[in-house]
Amino acid sequence: MTEPTTPTSIGPAARRGPLRAGDRVQLTDAKGRMHTIQLRDDGHFHTHRGGIDHADIIGRPDGSVVRTAEDHEYLVLRPLLADYVMGMPRGAAIIYPKDSGQIVQMADIFSGAVVAEAGVGSGALAASLLNTIGVGGRLVSIERRADFAEIARANVRAWFGADHPAWEVHVGDLADVLPTVVADAGVDRVVLDMLAPWENIDTVARALVPGGVVLAYVATTTQLSRFVEDLRANGGFTEPQAWESMLRTWHVEGLAVRPDHRMVGHTGFLVTARRLAPGTIPPQRVRRPAPGARAAAEEAAPPTGEAWTPEALGERTTSERKVRRVRRDLDARAAYDDATTGGRDDA
């Protein structure tokens, strides 16, 4: 009996060549307005600028230009994944492409990796992860809500054109599902998109292989702080790294080169850390105090517990020397003002 073979490619990579029925395409007019349609043999696309039969598009190469009956041009392209996720139906908020790109790169998602994802949402990140790990990898997505899981399945299936052979979706809590689906095999990467990722640090630590990466996507500073501090307290991970990314496009037309007035600002914070080998005690990180805080640091023990000090909050301490200099500058400015105004109070 012959075993079924795994396809070597799926999705857009398997749909190279001329456009054909079933392909999803974007039609863009001269003003940059886009329309997304799925080609059918008997389909027809109609706008106020005239209509286009799908048959006039099918068989053309990707990147062609077609004309309506009223002689208006439309550029025809298969959409990119970033285009698709921004317009796909959403049951839950999506992870934006700018953050998906950061996740794939900074979590070091690689071809053939075994990845666990907690919080599948509408499937936007899952599609990016599957694009990267390929058919030889494995993506285990865990979602607490069955309705969100179904929406994600439909969105990812629509993008790839079929059920991805490397993807499995489980409904339930991460702490209950992950140990049963990965068993002793371990996972290379874990991506957490949930309200309280710190509640699952122990579960993630047991599932990750030594050197594996955990990445959390959180929306608020309070979530960020809690997750980072709990990672440190766990002792099984390297020092967490936290950041956010903001996207600002530019208007470039002739000599009018300037930033666009609108930008994609804060969407979420990203945190990464790597799994240590079991039983490893990492070197204690030494944080260099600000110059003005050295004397005080030598005389007193470091703050313990939840001490709300500028040093604990990562702020630079203002030295007494700087305070004296600022006061001298203010006194000199006041003396100058008095001399030039004759001591009058015009107010």
C-alpha cells in the first residue's frame, strides 16, 4: 500500500503561472482603489466605470492590465498575505502584518519548525506562521473559543486554497491542551496572544526545548510588566526583551517627499525570551546605575520586593551636580532679567 505523499507546496506558491478560475485577485484602478474578487469561469465584475468578464482575466499572467467596456484600466494581481489579512472576515482582532513580520523574525520561526500558538483569533498570524514553517513543519494552534477557531480555519483555508497539512487547531485552554498534543516531543517556539500569558509560563517552560523561544503579544503596559516580571521569577528563561513597532508610510511624488499624515501606531507590545536548559542558573544580570546613583548604591543594599524607586523603574537618576548647575543657570537668568527690566514687574 502506497502512503499518501505530502504536497511540496500549498497556497500561492502552488498557484504560480497564469490566472485561473478559483484564484483570488485584486483589481486596482488608476486612483488606487482596490477590489478583491474570486475568479469564476462565468463570473462578471461590475463597477460604475463598466464591467469586466472574468473570462477576460483568466489565462492572463499575474500583473496584467484589463479594460472595462468603458475603456477604464484595472491592474490585476494576486493579493499578498498582508493584503488578504487586512480585508478578511474577523471574529477577533487580528495581529497586524507589521507585528506578524516582527514575530516571524524575532521569534526565529524557521522552515520545518514545531510551533505552538495560543490564541488563534481570526487566523492572521497562523497564516504567516504556516507560510514560514512550510508543509514540513507543525503548527499547533490552541483557541479557547470554538467560534473563533472556526473563523480562523475558514480564513486560513481560503488563503491556502485547502486545509494546510502542517496545521492543527485545538479548542481548549493552553495548560490542558499543549501537554497532551506535544507529549515528550517538545516544541521549538511558542507564541502567546492572550490576556494573561503569565498564567501559562510553567506550561510553556515544560513544552519548550532548551534554547527555544517564547514570544508574547500583549496590548497594555500592565500586561507587559506582569509577564516580564513573572518570566524572571520563573528562572527558566533568559532575560526578556520587550519592544513595539510603529509603521509610518511616506508620500513620494516628485519633489513632494514627506511622511504621510496617518500612521499605524501602537498595536501591541512584543516580548521574547529563550528557554534555559533544565537546572541551569543564569548569570545574574548586572544593571549599571546612573552616575549620580553610585554613591547611594554603595552605601545601601539594592531595593528588594516591589520598591517603587527611579532605579527600579529604569529611570536615570538626576545627580546633585546637575541640580546645582540647573539652579545656577536659573539664578543667572533671573539676575539677567532683573538687570534688563530694572527690577520691574510688568505683570
